[in-house]
Amino acid sequence: MASAAEDPAADGALAANLERGRHLCAQSCQFVAAAATVAQLPAAGLPEVAFAGRSNVGKSSLLNALTGRRTLARTSHTPGRTRQVNFFELAGVMMLVDLPGYGYAAAGKEAVGNWTRLVEAYLVGRPSLRRVMLLIDSRHGLKDLDRRVMTMLDQAAVSYQLVLTKSDKATMGELAQAMNGVADIRAVHTALHPQVLASSARTSAGVAELRAVLASLADWRPPAATAADVAP
Ligand SMILES: Nc1nc2c(ncn2[C@@H]2O[C@H](COP(=O)(O)OP(=O)(O)O)[C@@H](O)[C@H]2O)c(=O)[nH]1
Ligand SMILES: [Mg+2]
């Protein structure tokens, strides 16, 4: 059987998907809303992709790399905002939703409780939520808190996908171990997307692929090429 790499049709489809992702993420992206409580969550509208993960996993950096803008992180770093759910509208067609990080070292039961209430309320029963990108540090793999979030998403039947971060810092062995660890648990996590992406905000590894996933979830189609774009 020919591998995808040897199949020209598959190559063409992959290139088209990457181009759609590049085009989508070159459009404008702006902060539109923040919610610190369940009552403050904006009404559901555009398709949403939420980004979740432990504090320090590289979520802000990856959001910046995806959109090619520093403004997202700056917004997230505004005092208070890091404990909120932040909504960014991309290209007027979808929302990127930045969820508060979980499991930071000093977090007590109360902080964990607050995170759970707000994020669970958002994740469960959000009709516009297309997928949750669950970020995992390549070097550390899945932790208990990650598994708890995964189980919550399984129970709510919310599709989620694992994205390994900081791949530039991981050895090939660590990356392989993180990937294999996911393969082992696929059967018990019913809402887990089969594709795991490895990414680095530093080298941009995996960023184009992640953009392509966003474009496909938003059903984004670049405008048809104009006559001027077509070579004679
Ligand atoms: N080497 C490397 N460091 C990263 C990468 N992404 C984030 N970091 C670093 O990890 C730390 C936490 O990143 P940040 O994006 O603020 O994480 P957040 O708390 O999940 O939003 C910062 O010091 C970043 O510079 C990456 O892809 N490679
Ligand atoms: Mg952050």
C-alpha cells in the first residue's frame, strides 16, 4: 500500500489544507469578550475552538504563533484575565477560546474548584464548541489533571484533540513516549480525536498543521484565485 507521502493526490489535498489554514490565520483576530463567571459567558454563536492545558504549558505562546500576533498574549497577561475565559474572533468566522490554565503549583482546592465550575460550565452544553485543543508539554506527557479533564470531556461528549507543546525542547525519545502514551489510552477516552499534533511556538513546528485543523473546523475557504493570480 502506498503511503500518503507517495500519493500525489493526498499530497495535493494536504497542501490545499495547509494553504486554507495559512489563509485563515492571516485574517484579523481580535479579543471580543472575557468571562470570569458563568453568567458572563457570551451567547454562543460562531463555531468555537477552545485551548486548554496546565499553566505554563505554552498556551499563550501557541495562540500567538497560530495567529501571528502578540496582541492575544498581551490580552491574556492583563491582570485578572488569566483566570477568565477569553474569546478571540478570527476572520469573523470563528472564536478561539483561551481557557484558564489549571494545576499551577500554588493552586489550592478553592482555585481548582473555581476553575472546574467556570470551565466545566463552558465545556458542557456549549452548542458552538467544535473542539477542545488540550495542550500537553512534550517532555512531561499526560498528568492526572489532564486525565481528569479528558474524562470530563468524554462524559460531556465534547470532541478534544491533544497537542504536544515545546517539541523543540523534547528529545525524539520523549516525543515518541508522549505519542505512545496517547495511543495506549485511546480506547478508554471516547471523545479523543485520533490525531495527536506535536508543536513548538519557538520553531513553528506543527503550527501550519494546527492552522489547517482550525480552517477545517471553521469550514474556511479562501476566495477563489483571481485571474491575476493565475500564471499565463
Ligand atoms: N522552548 C520553548 N519554550 C516555550 C514554547 N512555548 C512556550 N514556551 C515557554 O514556556 C513558558 C510558558 O509559556 P506560556 O505561553 O506563557 O504558557 P501558558 O501559561 O500556558 O500560557 C514561557 O517561558 C515560554 O517562553 C516552545 O514552543 N518552546
Ligand atoms: Mg498564558
